[in-house]
Amino acid sequence: MQPVYAARPGAPAAVAANPQETFDTGSKPDYPTGTVALATGSWTLADAVLGSSDADHKDGTQAVRLQQRGTLTMDFYLPDGAATVTVQHAIYGADASSSWELWAQSEACNCNKWTKVGNTVFTTSATLQAVSFSPNIPGRVKFEIRKTSGGAARLNIDDFAVTDYSGAQPSATNDNLALGNPSGAVTDLNSPNNYLLVKPQYVVGYSRDQGKPNWVSWHIDSSDRNGIDRQDTFRNDPSLPDGWYQVQSTSYTGSGFDRGHNCPSADRTSSIENNSATFFMTNMMPQAPNNNQKTWADLENYSRTFLPGNEVYVVCGSYGKGGTGSAGYMETIDQGRVTVPNRTWKVIVILPVGTNDVARITANTRVIAVDMPNANTIDLDWGTYRTTVDAIEASSGLDLLSNLPLDVQAALEAKTDAGPTQAPVGAAQ
């Protein structure tokens, strides 16, 4: 039986509204699994204590200290859902860095299933840092923090704060990043391989050391297409930070790989400026010609056939190292400055034209996910490569569709599309 630790004398009673837990009112001095009464309710701490030593980095008098693969779990459901969760975290004392994750369980699923929220967090600082998540879960929900790095390094967690869902979801219309930032990319020089490039036409999570995007995200509706000719203005991207290598228009020459668009030229034909923006090399990946010009292109064309009655959200990218182009197998090109990916993937979300798009996506929305080999021997039928969003996430390490409510995410990401792969005769492309 797990020990139960009482609240400190004078501790306030649990509150009904979604609160902030400061971890200052309970007592748990031992690492074995046990429950403790805190201001917000009962929590279970496994391989964890409530620490108050000088080495515990804390906002008040105490913080949770997790060791090994410790966990911190709510034993109660928050009544009003969760739009955002903010957590303070730091290494314990002068310990090495740790990694951890936030998981959520919705009472509505009636399944005791935990779902990961957002990206894995890496704690490297001895000063408390705030990290925010956007679970967007309506109804009763509880959370768990899981230390994933194991080992001797310990981790402090403090000030766990939740904002009510209150029936509101992100209101996003024609926002290229409406469905979420798949890698938590930021425009920060300290994050060169997860660097956020925001353009009016699309958003990129860029890797400096690979010389290509990790992912690109964009939205398309009929207003994005107006018959402007393809500009073919392949060029380096001067918006990259000073001192970074800028992949050139000639960097792929003689490699046997195409300058493969992530956000395609034909999705941006409303103006010369918008079309030309798709030719920045930060929007390119080395693609085997038969992948780029045939299978991938056919899927691009198919996605545009849903216009004008629908709008489409797309996120795509590549992962792995080593592909086979027209000149054979290569792992890098441009003197090692551009990585040739092993796989190319894409996720397409289709919904009728409207407003408040994220709120209109349901478990029945059509989502097409594909994961293709970057090889010239590729099957020409893109439908052959349909898979689940979950599978792409597992392979790429990304968190896709993260702005959707968790129950909708879980339903959509587990399904493999079985819809048609050919548009009706006469449909626009």
C-alpha cells in the first residue's frame, strides 16, 4: 500500500477551479511511491520528494524533486478542462541535464489512456524556466509529468498552472501554423537545428546543419491561386542569421537530386511575390526525381482538387539520412552541407471553407498522411504510402496537429486514410 502524506497544518482545502499548484503545502521526504495532500488535491509522487533544501530550485519553500524515471501524477480531475499548462523546471543543484514529458488523461474517453502533450522538454538550467503546453482539452482532465532521462541527474518541478478550457479553442483562419508548431521551433540563434522561419506564404522549422527544413507548414484556399506563372527564382534565403551557410540555387547541381519544394509553387499563384517566395532554398529538400516529379507531385495536385469548396492545411518534411537519386545513393550533397533525407512525408487536413478552422476539425475530418522513400524506384501511386500521423511522429520525433484537442488528435492520428486517390474528372489542380 502506498503511504499517504498529510497536508501541512493550515494548508488550504482543495479548490474547484483550475488552480496553480505551488507544492509548498505538503510534506513528502522519501522517494518511494506515495500520495500527498496538496493545496489542489491529492498527487502521487513516484521516485520523487517535495524538496526544500538549498539545492532545490524553487519559487517558494518547496519544489518537487524527481530522480531516475520519477513521475508526478494528479489523483483528481480538473473540472474545467485545460487550454494551457505552464510548468517551472530546473536541474537539481548542479546535476546534469534531464528530459521530461507532460501527459494528459481525459475523463471523457473513459479509457484510462494517457496521451503525450507537446514535445519532450530538456532541462539544462539551474534557474527555474517556464515552459507552456497547449492541450486544449474540454471537460474533466488530469495530468502527469514523467522524467524520461533516467540516470542519476535529478529534476526540480514547480508552479504547475492550468488555464481553463472554457469552451474556447484556438481561433485560427488562414494561419499557416494553425495546427501547431511540430517541433517547438523558435527564432533563436541557440536553436540552429530547430530554427523558426516565418514567411507570409509558409512557416519553416529549419535545420542549419542539414541545410534543409525539418518541416514546412501552410494553408491553402482558392484565394492563394490566381494563375500567376511559375517564377523559377531558385535562390538563397537572406533571412537566415548572419554567419549561417545559405544553400545556393546551384547547390544541388550534378547531385542527381531535384530541388524539391516543401510548400509547392502551384499552391502560391496569387501574386508574383507569393510564387517567388516558394523558391527560397530554405523551402527545398533533395528529392529523388521520380519522387519529386511524379509521386509527390501527384499528391500535390490531388490536394488542390479540393478547392474551391474546401480549404486545406498541409505540413510536410523529411527525415533520416541517405536517398537514391538519378546518380545513385548519397547521404549529403554540396560538400556535406546539405543532408539527403531517407524519407519524405506529408500530412493534409481537408475541411469545408469557413472560419475558426481549428474548432471545426473533428474526429471525422479527412486527414491524409503519407511517408515515402526518397528513392528513384518509388511506386508512382502515392496511395501506396499512406500511413498514420502517429507513425510519422514516431519516425520523425515531431508532434503534429498539436493545436487540436487531445481527443480529436488521438482519433485523427491513429487512422490511415482510405479515401479516393484520384480526383473526379475535370477537377482543378
